[in-house]
Amino acid sequence: VRNIDRHLALMRKESTSTIAFEFPDGSPVLLPPSDISCYLTPPDNNQPIACKVKESTQSGQYKVVFTPITRGLHQLHIRVHDINIPGSPLSIPVSLAPEMRGNPVKSITGLNGNPYGIDATDDGLIIVSEWNGH
């Protein structure tokens, strides 16, 4: 199996990756999409994500559709007739969607304490806790 389009997928957005199956001589292997199954594993190997396989407009190529929920390097596992395919899994990098980047920080004024701790969630939310000596 070969990944045709290497692009960055976006977190919480439907993404596609185009794959192709080839014989050793480079000629395409033609399969009905129903023979192909796949799933995406996130970096923490938790909760595999289901994928849909659709035939592409190019002969021997298939569109894999998925919606990643975390960022980081995911693995796209591809099987034909429930058999793992050489070359699988394929690495799929996932990034924050543009609207999730660079959001302004909201602050609460009038507190008597100082910033005490900071943390960030997987989806880019930044949390700052306050401590005033108590």
C-alpha cells in the first residue's frame, strides 16, 4: 500500500488520505472498496477511530475518510479481506484546526492572588490557576 497524498490532517475535521495498492511491477491492484477496511490509532493508542473507504476518480486509488479527535502522529491501519497489508500502518500527522490556534486568552480581573499553575488540554484550551497564599 502507498500513501498518495501526504498532507496534514486537522483535529476534529473530516480528513482524507488517498491510498493505492500496487503489484511489484507498479501496476494498480483493483479492489472493490468493500474489500478494504481501515482504522486510525491516535498517538496514545487509545480508542481507534473508524474510517470509511471510497473509490477515487483515479484507477486503483482509494480515499480514506476519517475524523481525528487529538493532535499528533496517528497510524492508519489498512486491511484487505481482514489481512494486514505490507506497508501498513501509514503515518498521518494531525494538527490543530486553524480556528483552534491562537485564540485569545480570557482573563478575570480583580483577583488578589498570583498565577499558580498552568496546563493545556489536547484541544488547545489553556488553564491558569490562581493562588493567593491560602
